[in-house]
Amino acid sequence: MSARILDGNALAAQVRGEVAVRAQALRARGVVPALAVVLVGDDPASAVYVRAKTKDAREAHIDAIDHRLPASTSEAELLALIARLNADPAVHGILVQLPVPAHINADRVIEAIRPDKDADGLHPENLGRLAQGRPRFAACTPSGCMRLLAHGGVEIAGARAIVIGRSVLVGKPVALLLANANATVTLCHSKTRDLAGEIARADIVVAAIGRPEFVQGEWIKPGAAVIDVGINRLADRRLVGDVAFAAAAERAAVITPVPGGVGPMTRACLLDNTVRAAELFAS
Ligand code: NAP
């Protein structure tokens, strides 16, 4: 293997440490940074994510306020809670764990969050600001990808970057962040012709597809930087990314592992957005 592994766990620990220092500085000024975490229903995976996010926040001196609502909660009840959190000056960040139950419209819920409390960076205003090149909060996974590239010493300006996947959660905001950082960006998806050819030209590859080991190692340009966002559980319970890691690591200069790459950075960037929301509130 020739690639340098970008250790998301180590970088996330560093980011959490920086956030904790900023949170304590806010506390010293009488502002207790607070994140409201809303979970509707009892999806076990969502419950695990929410527990982890709450624990991270508390360890970083951010107050995490849990709101657990039953699966039977109506959209109107959820929107009423968000309205209360929007109006509460003690709450700086609001996170609604997705997915919400099918009878609730997730887009309407995200749009109801005050954009300056949108710690997840998913509100259309925040995505729009990103598109305009004047971001407030970027979505957490895309921000994590950018931090990993910076940590890896990857030159972004002028580089040819490919993003595979165009979701609002990952692919599109990553493409915008890379373009804002002066990369030449190609955004690919399931209708892309000759994906292998597109990847072969790229200095930076971000894979956010959701298909286990879909990106073949031989497609990677020698010396490229590879950021693997995918999290796929195999039948044998192993967790793998969207990139065939071992083969890609033979050719890439730097690569993120799964697990231990983008995942921990997503969680760390949520804390960063929350403390930034509190800093903006205090300024
Ligand atoms: P998504 O909404 O399902 O989007 C998947 C994207 O991949 C779509 O744009 C789709 O194209 C594209 N795609 C599917 N098959 C393809 C193919 N054969 N060739 C090229 N493109 C193809 O997924 P997502 O929410 O962005 O998540 C992507 C992956 O990242 C998942 O594994 C997810 O678990 C993981 N994830 C990880 C984190 C983290 O913290 N590490 C956070 C979020 C998501 P179309 O648009 O044409 O359908």
C-alpha cells in the first residue's frame, strides 16, 4: 500500500478539542452554547446517532438538550416544538435527526428551523449561501470532507475534482465547497456516462454513492486524493465504503478509511457549527 491514510478519528479529536476551547471561552462570557437534539420515533440507528452526538456535545462543553418524541408525533406538534426552540435564546443550534417518520414532511421540518440555528447546515438558505460563495453553516459531512483534504495537505485550487453522488446532504454541498475552494469540479451520478473515465482524470475523488466498494482501485489516478463518504454494511456485518479501499490505496496519495474517516468528522463538524452559532449569537 502506498497511500497515506487520513485518520478521521484523530482529526475529529483535534476539532473537538478546538471546539471545547471555544465553548469554554463563550461560557466565560456568560453564554452557554446549547444544541437541541430532536429525535422522533424509535429507529434504533437514529437513537445510536443521537446518543453519540449528545455525548460529543457534552464532552465539548456544549449543553445538549434531548427532545425525544414518540413516533405518533404529528408534523404540527414537531413544528410547534421547532418554533419554541427557534424562539428560545438559550438554544443556539437545532438538530432534527433524520429520517423522520413517513407521515412527517422532512423538507418542511428543515425549512422551519431558524437558518442561524441550523447546526446541520441543511436549511435551503444555508445551502443557497454556500452556492453564493458566502457560507454560514455548511452541512457537516461535506465540511468534514474538506477538513480531511486540508489535513492531508491536498492542494485544492486548480485541481480536477470529481464528486460521485448528488444528494443535498452530501454530493451537492461537497461540489460547492470544492468549487468555492477553486477546484474544477465534475458532479457525477447514476446517469453519468463513463464514470471510470471521469474518475481516471481526477486529482480529488469524493465518493458519496451508498454502494459497497463500487469505485474500483484501477480507476483512481496515481497520486489522487480519495475521500470515501460511503458507509455500507455487508451481509457479514463488515462496514465498507464506496471505494475498494485496498486497491485504491495502491494508487492514491492519500485516502480515508471506512470506518474511521469521514464518519467521525461529520460528528465533529456538527459541534463546530453549534459553537459557531453560539459565537454568532454572542457577537
Ligand atoms: P443518496 O441520497 O442515496 O445519494 C446517492 C447518490 O449516488 C445519488 O446521487 C445517485 O445518483 C448516486 N449513485 C447511485 N448509484 C450510482 C452509480 N452506479 N454511479 C454513479 N452514481 C450513483 O445517498 P447520500 O445520502 O448522499 O449518502 C451516500 C453514502 O454516504 C451512503 O453510503 C451513506 O450511508 C453515506 N453517508 C455517510 C455519512 C458519513 O458521515 N460518513 C454521512 C451521510 C451519508 P442519482 O442522483 O442519479 O440517483
